[in-house]
Amino acid sequence: MQRKKKKKKIKIFTMILIVIGIYSFFTLAEQQREIKDLRIQKSDYLEEIRQVEIEIISTSNSLGNAKSNEYIEKMAREKLRMIHSDEIIFIDIGKTEN
């Protein structure tokens, strides 16, 4: 009789250990997947930060040049299509603008 109780206790203990082991395995697997996703997300954010820093440097350089006469003339020619009074504009009719 005691042998049966002892075997039953061992079986219950073994089943509990198996359940805990399976739960631990799936929990660890899920955590590893989340860690991998977070590392990818981190690298994406770092790349985005790097791009924004480059844009900031470019913008600050442009802002520094904005006070020079050469820069003002260049922007007036490119953006506003302005010309000097002694210049002539030739328009290519066959060329399509994008």
C-alpha cells in the first residue's frame, strides 16, 4: 500500500516538473524572440537618429550660408527663377519638366 502511495507521489512530482519545464522553455523562447525584436528596433532607431543628425548638420550649414550674398543669389535663381537685368532666358519647348 505504501509503495503505491510512494509511486503515485513520484508520478505527480514528475508531472509537475515536466509542466514547469515546458512552461520555462516556452517562456524563454518568447523572451528571446522579444529580445531579438527589440534589438532590431534599437538598430532602426539608431539609424534614424544618425540620419536626423546628418540633416541637422546640413541645415545648420545652410543656415550659416543664408546670410551670404552668393547663397541668396543662388536660391533666388533656383527657387524663384530670377535673373539679372542683363540676362536672357531661353526655354526649351521640347523638354518636359519633372
